[in-house]
Amino acid sequence: MSQPSKILLNPFILSGLGIVLLGGLAIGITKFVLSDEKEDVGSGKKNTTHIAKSSGHPSSSSGDNATGGPRKSKSKPGEEIQENGEFGSVPEKSKRQGLMTTISVQARNELKGLRELYRTEFDSAESRKKFSDTLRNTTDPKERERLLRERTTAQRIARNKAEAQKGLPERAREKRLIALMQVQNLWRMNSFVAQNESLSGEAGEFDDRLAEWVVNSEKMSDEEFHTTFNKLRNALNDLRVRNQDHPSRPKSPVPR
């Protein structure tokens, strides 16, 4: 056997070659695994970026919860009133106070605007101030009396003239508004009666009647409107008299 063959067959050399080969194989496997991990990490970053962008535009359900989109809000006083001024249905008891207040305020404002159209020259703040100054500068009692009498007469004539200019529809509407202005006060007085345990049942029935009347008031004729309103007012007066005859300590503060 030649000298080179002996060298190759040397066990130490063979062991060294094996170690070298195993080391190279291990390095190759390591590089392969690392390259796969880099690719996975890279693809993971891309996915993360995509999710982040998507989270910037949440779905409708998450957006609704976050911003309170279509979430139902609490009812506000008067929201059951339709655009034509009527109620859609009899509101539940917890909403009636706000609704009665809304009706009274709307009636008061409409009445104020209606009467503004028929103001006389004596109704302005300037006219009243001027007359007050005149009286203050008048020292003679008889002269003061004469001025007051003349102004009173002139006011009555002017107001009668303005009243005559109103048509029947305006007068009828004015009477309705005066009644509607009182519903808040009727509801509040009945709430006080309801604190009496012996009358709470009847007060609850009156509350239902009043709410139903308000709902249907705009559909009534003038005669029915005022007849039913007077019946309600008389019924409440009867409850208040009985409440005074048999008082009971209130269970809770009366709503204002």
C-alpha cells in the first residue's frame, strides 16, 4: 500500500474529515432555518401592518360602539310630538312631565306671537315708560287722576279695535292656546294629589285622561276641545278638595 493511502486510512484523519463534514452540514442547515425564519418574520411584519391599517377603519359595529353611532339615546322632552304639532301616541308616564312642559311652552310662545300681531300703541315698553314719567312729574292729584282715566279709556278703545281686526280662526286658536298653556300646571297639581295614598289611584287615572286629551286635542272640534278640557279641570278641582279634606304626608318631593 502506498504512502498516500495509509495517510487517508489513518483513523485520526478520518475522524477529522467526519467532523469537518458534520460541521459543514450543520452550518448549512442553520443557514436554511435562519433564512426561513427571516421570511416568516418579514411576512409577519406585513400582516401586522395590514391589520393596523384595517384597525384604523373599524367595521360599522365597532365604530358604532366606539362613537355611539346609531346607539339609541334617551328620549328628550317633547320628542313624541310630530311635525304637525300632534302626538303619535299616549306617552308613558315617565315622559309625561316633559311633554306637558313642552306643550305649555309651545302654546305660550305661539300665543305671544299671535298677540304681537295685534299690539296697540299703548303696549310698547317706550309708551309705558313715557306715561310713567309723565305721572311721576305730575304733582297735582286731580291731574294724575285725569291722565290715568284718559289713558285707560284710550287703551280700551285701541284694544277693542285690535280685537275687532281678529278673524274667527285667530280668536278660536287663541282660546285653545290659553287652555293648552295650563296642561303643565294641571299635571303638576295632580302629581301633588297623587302623593296621597288614598287618592293615588284616582290621580293615576286622571294622569292617563290628561295625557290622552293632550294627544287628541288637535283633532277635536272647538266645542269638544273646551268641553272636555273643562271636565278635566273640574275633575282635578274635585281631587284637590278631597286631598285637602283628607291630607296625607307626601312620600316624595312633588315634581316641578
